[in-house]
Amino acid sequence: MHHLLRKILASLTLTAIAGASATANDRPNIIMILSDDQAWTDYSFMGHEHIRTPHLDKLAESGVVYPRAYVTTPLCRPSLMTLATGHYAREHKITGNDPSPRLAPKEDPKHVELSIELFENIDRLDTLPKILGEAGYLSHQSGKWWEGHYSRGGFTHGMTQGSPGRGARHGDAGLKIGRQGMDPIFDFIAHAQEEEKPFYIWYAPFLPHTPHTPPDRILEHYNALGLDPDVAKYYAMCEWFDETCGQLIDHLEEQGLRENTLIYYVCDNGWVQTPSTVKSKDGWRHGFLPKSKQSVNEGGARSPIILSWPGVIEPDIKGDLVSSIDLFPTVLSAANVDIPDGLPGIDLMPNARDGERIDRDIIFGDSYAHDIADLDNPEASLLYLWAIRDRWKLILSYDGEVNRYANVHPRDVPIQLYDVIADPHEENNLADRYPNIVADLKDAIENWYPLTERKLVSKN
């Protein structure tokens, strides 16, 4: 593990930015592991001082790790939709978690109508389970899934029922996975074996997400370290999530399936736990600190990505900039399935498997208010656009509509530039010092996302 950590730390200093088909088997099994609200630092393999993640460490040691990886939108529902569709939020139009209360209060029957209308966005796009199903895969949904019944996403099997008004907001029955055992997934794997079909598993447990209710047997370890009690609970939740990952991977090995299974890991968005002793700023009533969940800062948008496929992908640490938008084409490539035209992501298999250079020197992201102001117009609630090239990250703040969680998005500075290699906590805004870099990245962002309505916020 120390060897892996040294390689990761070395890769974080790299600034060079460097579809093939699978070779081991035409149709490997594929599993997505998605944690929920976890900072990019909060793993043993990423060097955390206290958090124990032995099973994800083992997964990282067995595959390719991209420490400089990001999700496109640092909020769970739009982040998940990008993973499911391969598109940015501006295209799949699920920019937030809920319709704005301005459109209809939660208790208003119209709120349910708007929620159903949001479900229909996924009908417009091909999803990963749907495309894999056409290639002969069975698929199983568990954990977080906001878009109605699991079949709406193209899954052949699943847990979420998706009835509006019946706890479907995060994924209803799907949220039992991990916290209440792994049997639904194990049963599905047995069924796929009986059918002699390859399978795709969407494992997105409600972990380490609140409520932070870890088993006492795990929490005791962190309490013994003398940590703040709220921080100890969060750390224990990270370990509990890791434990469930180990149960899944061990089951694959017991069934003789691990060698022919690609596992990919990413988190939906970051989380930095608020200690119980910290007095939050006025109006802040959240369990997370600023610059984490819902934020395009590193603490919100950054997540390591792991690709592990024994015998096909050799273990390595890559310094390349990659994005969650890349996982959709990468999975299809691994499955020997044609990648649809027009996807914005890049197939990572040639890089991960063969060491080919990634033909891209910049990644982008968009971020919106928690509540969707206009179901047809993503720009209405646009708050940030951002890009990273080499060590430089530019964040542009826009005047989109915010309802709840306004204090999470102060937007008091229209343009921010950070050297995220030297300053990963983004404490020093260098925009005034490097105007040429700002201009170049700003042009790139505006070409990538041409705006028709939104404007940069005014400088205070």
C-alpha cells in the first residue's frame, strides 16, 4: 500500500496530458461501484491518515487509478444521470435534484406531475443498461436511482420502484443495498449465471451518505482515535461502504467470475464533514463544509476513478485528467459494443489497457442549483462553468436562479483561477496574476458551452 500511495502522490505532480475493444472476452461482466458523498482524499490509497479502505485499496492495486479525475456536476442526481447517459447535464436536462419549490411546493399535487416529467428526460436518451441489453447483457440496479422505476433506465432487473410520493426521491427500496446486505445483487448474479448471460451491475449504495449510522464495531475504532464524534461517524461510514465493496468483490471471486469482470469505481460528489465543534456561518445548516458537496471546488467535483480488470488492465497510476463523462464510452468499449456517435466523453480503454496517450488537454464541467428552475432550460439555474488544463482550474460564476441552499453558493467572485497541483484546497485565487491563462480558459469554456441568457455575476 505504501508503494501505491507513493505512486499516487507522484502522479499528482504530473501535468502532462498524455475505441479499442476488449481482448480477453467479447462480453465481460461489468460492475459500477459508486460511493455517495465522499471526498477525493478519503481513502487509504489516496493517503488518508485515518480512514481504512482495504477493499478499495486492493481494487486500486489491481487496476488503473486516475487520481486526477472529476465528476462533471457535483450533485448526486445529475452526476448519476451523466454516468447513465454519457451526457453533460445541459444535454440530459436533469440539472438538479428536485423541481424548484417556486414551480410547485412539495405538498402541491403539481410537484408530483413535475417529478414525473423529469423522469421522462431519460426516455429521450440511450442509457448504458439499454445499450448493453441490446448486446445481450442482463442488468441490475441497486442503490441511488432518481429516475422512476429501474426499467425506465433500461435495467432488466432492479430494486427501485420509483413511485412519486412514496419515498422515490433517492431510490426507495434500492437504498437498502449495502446497509441491509448484498443478497439482491448476489441473487441477480446467480440468475445471470443460470441464463449464461453477461451482466452489468449498478451498485450505488446510500453510503457513506447521511444518516451516518455506522455499525458500532466499526465506529469504536474511530472513537478510540479521539476524533470529533461527527467526524468519527463519517469516517466509519466510509469504512462501512468499503466493507460492502469487499463483500461484492469476494462474491465474484467465490463464483469464479472476477477474472472476466471489469469493475469501475467513482464517487458521485464530494463531502467534507462538519465537526460538531465547528460553528457554521450564519444560515448554514448542513452537515458538510463549504467547498464540498454541491461545489465545483476540488472537495466537491474531484473523485478518483479506478478501472480494474485482471489480466487485461495492468496496474498503474495515471496522471491524466479524466472525467466521469468518459466512463460511458469506456464501458461500451470494454464490452465490445459500438460507441454511439456524438458522445462527449473519451474511451479510456486504450489508455488504461495499452498506455496510449489521451488525445485531450482539457476537461469541462457544469453546475447548477439544487432545485431546477426550468425543466426545459438548463441555463435557468446555471451557477458555474469550469475547466481544467494542466495544473490550472478556472471557475466562472453565473447568475442562475437559486432557491434552497443559496448559502452553499455565495458566487461573490465571478472568476477564479487556481493551481490545483500546488493549491488543492483552492485558497489562492490567481486570476489577477495570470490574465492570459484566464483568457484562454474562459474562451475554451465559452466555446464549449455557448450561453444565450446567463451572465457572469457582478464583482463585489
